[in-house]
Amino acid sequence: MNWAPIWPWLIGQEHEALRITGVPTLLLEHLLYVAVPVVAAIVIALPIGLWVGHINKGGTLAINVSNAGRAIPSLGLILIAYIAFEGSLTPVFVTLIAMAVPPILTNTYVGVREVDPEIRDAAAGMGLSGWQILRRVEIPMAMPVIMAGIRTSAVQVVATATLAAFVGLGGLGRPIFTGLATSVQFNPDARTVVVVAVVLVAVFAIVVEQSLGVVERLVVPSGLRRLQEQQRSGAPVNADAGPAQQTEEQSTVTV
Amino acid sequence: MTMALLAQTGRPFPDWAWFNERNVGELRELLIEHIQLTGLALLLGLLIAIPLAVAAVRWRRVYSPLLAFTGVLFTVPSAALFILLLALLPQRPPFGLGIGTSLVGLTIYTLLILFRNTVAGLDSVPPEVTEAATAMGYTPGRRLVRVEFPLALPVIIAGVRIAAVTTIGLVTVTAFIGQGGLGRLFLSGFRTQYTMEIAVGLVLSIVLAVVVDLALVLSERRLTPWSQSRGAGT
């Protein structure tokens, strides 16, 4: 290990031996690669999930999208997108969005679908229109599940963005792949850079996850929070009933 | 998209000529490697997760720390973890670019899912049943093996299914550290800028995931014949 070049690198200078951009820039890049796809995925998946859940049609499709998403190796998807579009990074970005959509879509659908039908009936009985039921009953009640989907999705994009550094995307994956290319096994400089970068990206993923947890606390109605805490203590992950239970955070890893 | 694929590679897409004898022979080897890595990682994962789960059910206090710990490991991006393991594990076989480094990483990723589901499975056994078994003279150890595990099996297998599909995808990433199964096609296709090779790897690894998932569904039905009526709808 060679720690001497690490300190200036951490505060923003280029790493001398390996010529890697300073850490603050890499952090900002990684944040961008996560924030933009996740926001784009929310814009795409949320309306579809809400609508499909509200009218209760196409549910099987919405659920299978997420199961299929798990089976697709994102490395292959990134490489094929990159080569097919002649080395442009735009399709790599599209891949990041595509990887972010399934958990949000499925969780939104399941969240809306799981609202107790009696509550929905009561709302209709009080004279609420379909739109009002969606806005004032279904969305607030589905919020914990939707937020869990967004958290899963964000963690997944952090990982996929790391992979995308292999084809030239910046971010914290950069030093990791540079380290690999400069024989991480034997070069002390490369080894130190990799160790530091992996710790950074791991901490980054955890911080993203936790800060979305804070957002969740803000957007979930307080009455639901107690219920949610009860459910969180040890519900199973089930491949069949699937999404209902996969909605707990961190049930998806990116490949 | 086809146009772009054509333009870049100068070869037709899909390029059926790719499936010549040599490549098909190699495919078989890659497929076997892929299945081996997946199977071994799941096996190791179960060997670690089941004792941990039994401990967590018996001593409730260790459950949350264990769940949090496996959860944190699960959050680490896969490429980062694999390359870190390559840097830090010993450089002699089976580590280095050998199978050991990949297996350690893959096993780590199975732990959260397998641990959580095994605990949930054991928790789902009705207390009346365990009490009845105790009254019939089962020792705790025998009760665990003969009564609690069989009843927990559907939930445990549900976990194995998710872990298997996830692992099949993750195996492709181990191509960076000398393994990779079908993932090797990704990197060699990338090096030669040949989309067909990547597409073959992509499609086959999805097919493998689907087939393994179905096989696990079938094995669940055979292993838990008493829950047939419940499982029939899946």
C-alpha cells in the first residue's frame, strides 16, 4: 500500500502515479449519474405504476418487469449499448434509467394495489371521485412502499454507474477500474486507490440509501409510520408473492 | 438499433455464423462455469446463512445486527467489491484470478437474502406445531431438523430463488477478476467491438436465470408435497 499520494487526491488533486481525477469531482459525477437516472425513472415509472394500480389492470406485467429486471445482467446491457451506438455515453445513461425503472414501477403498483379495499370503498362512499381517491387516499397510503422502491432503485443505480466507468463514464468507478487496469494485485499505488475508492463508493451507496430514508420519513403520513415499523421487523422475501415483500429496502443488487 | 449495430461492427446482426463449432464448444464450457459458480456460491451461502438464522431465531438480540451487517455488504456495488477482493485476498490459488476470489464475493451477496428468508421461514412455523413436537419427545435439535426446517422450506426456497437469479447476473461481473462464465463473452465482445458475442452472453444468461428459477419452483413442489394445493397457483 502507498498512502502518500492518497491525501492530496482526496482533497481534489489528480492522483500522481495513476492520473485519476480528484475525489471531489468523482463524487459529484457519481451523484449526477445517480440523481438524474433516478429522477427520470420516477418521472417515467410513477405515473404508470399509479395508473395501473388505480385501474387495477396489467398488474402481472408490472410485477414481472421487476423480476425480469433482476435477471438482466446490466454489464452486458451497458457494453452492448455503448458499442451499438458507436461509443456514445448517452445510451449508457439510458441503460442507467432502464435499470432504475423496474423497482419503482413495481413498488408503486403494489403500493396502490395493497390499499385496503374497505378504505377505498369508504372514500368512494364519502363522495370522492376516482382522481381524489388516488390523490388523497391511495398515494399517501402507498408512500412507504413507493419510497422503498425508490431506495432500492437508487442503490442499484449507484452500482450500475460504478460498472459504467468501465466504458468511460466518470464517477467513483473510475479509480476502481483504473486500479484494475494497472494491476491492482501487485502495484501498491493501484491497490491503495482501489481500497479507498471502494470504501468511498460503499459509503456513498449507504449515505444515498439513508438519506432517502430521511425523505421517506418526511413524505409518509405519520399515521402510517407505526404500521410500517411493525411490518419491517422481519417480513419474508418471497419470489411468488414477490414485490409485496420485496418492497423492503435492499432486496435487489445490481449485476 | 439494428442499423447502428451494423454500422459499428461491419458484420450483420444477428450474425448466425457466430455459432460455429468452436464457439458452441466454448459456450458449453462457459455455461458450465457459470452454473458451477452460481451453485457453489448458493451452497456456501446456505452453509453460512442457515446456522446464522438458527442462531438469530434462538437469540433474538443478534437478529438486527446480523441483518444490518449483511444489508450493508449487500449495498456495496458488485464491481467494487470484486475488485477489492482481488486486491486484498492472497494472490495464490485459489484466490488471485482463481475461482476463490469470485466465490467469496458471490457468497457475500447471497447472505442477506438467504439469511433473511431462513429467519422468516423458521418464524413462520406455528408455535402449536413446535409445542406438539416437544410434547411428543423431540429434542430441540431433532425438532429443528424434522419439524421446523421442512415447514420453513417454502420460504427458504423462495429466498434461494431470488439469490439464484441475482447470483447468475452477478457471475457475469466476475469476468473482471478472471472468472465470469458467460460474462467472459461480454468482455471479449467488448474488446473486439463485436455486438453479437455480447448479445449471445446476455440472452443466454437471462435464459439460464429463467430456467434455474423454474427448476427451483419444481423442486419446491417435490420437496414440500404437503403444500401442493397452495403452490399449485404459482
